[in-house]
Amino acid sequence: MLKQVIFIAILMCIVGCASGVQKMRKVDPGMSPQEVETIMGRRDSFKAVEKDGHTYTLFQYTNQYCNAHVSLFEKCDFFIIFKDDKVIETGVKDVRSNNPNMTFMYLFQQP
């Protein structure tokens, strides 16, 4: 019985943990920074520049899970660009695999 409870708890955690890719799919053009933070969480950094009378702001989410349902080790950086506080572009960069430094981890990885 205890094993079943633990299994269900772990399964709920995995299903409940949305990956960065899943969150980014919910971000639509025209959203405000507050709406984006509701979906993505607090940004790791931001930059703002003025150009041609418009304010462009970059939100950066670093070292986030790309797709937790496929791999718990792949990390990505997600970027969201706003023009006058409205989303105009999103993107992903630096996909990298950060496997833990463990000798026998290869035994548990899918081919």
C-alpha cells in the first residue's frame, strides 16, 4: 500500500510539473509582462532598450527544463521579447544536456 501511495505521489508530481516548452506554448502575442509571469513564473533576468520611440524588453528564463516529460536532464534558456509591454516574440536557445556526474547513470537512459 505504501509503495502505491509513493508511486501515485511521484506520478502526480511529474504530471503536474509543466516544462518550459509547455509553458511557452501558452504565451501569446500581445500578452502583458504580468500575464507572462503568471504562466512562466518570475524571470531570471531582463533587459530593456529604447528604439524609435518604442520600449523593447527581454525576459530571460535560464536553465529551465525543456521538456520534463521526455528528459529530466535537458535544460533550455527561454526568451520573451516585449514591445511597449506586449509580447512580440518568443524563442528557445542553448539546449544542453546536463546529466548528473554519475558513473552508472547510462544504465537508466533510453537508447
